[in-house]
Amino acid sequence: MTLISPVINAITIALAIGGAVLGVWAVLDAGTRRPDAFAAADKQTKGTWSGITAACAVVSVLGLLWIYGPFGALGLLWLAALVGDLVYLLDVRPKL
């Protein structure tokens, strides 16, 4: 067990860093898009997606700061934030 623990910790830290970077990228991207592009793509408004991605970015950064807490990487809130960011980046962003 002592040989596996550092590997699990390294993977958890890498996932936390990746989630935080992804969250910040999503909120910056949503903030720079034109508001009429969201309506043209038949998606929610720019304010809605900016709010969703901002909340997800906050949870992701908190997951980076407290890796083993309630916001920690691979925790339920962190996974929900990751899903929110991925929905924006993989579904909404390509249609804008």
C-alpha cells in the first residue's frame, strides 16, 4: 500500500490542476463570446453560461486548494463542476 499511495496522490493532484485550468478557460471563453451568438446557436444566454462556468471555476479552484476536502478533486462537487465546464466546452462552444 505504501508504494501505491504516492501514485494516487500524484494522479489526484494532476486531476485537480487540470480541472482548475479547464474551469478558468471555460469562464474566460464564455466571457469573451458575443451575446447574440448564444441566441443564434439556440443555447442559453451569455449571462447564464458565464454564471455556470464561473461557479464551476470557483469549485474547481477550491478543489485545487483543498484536494482532500469537501471540494476536493474526485469529490461530488468537483465532479459536478467538471461536468458543467465540459458541457460548455464540448456542446455550447463549438456551436458558437
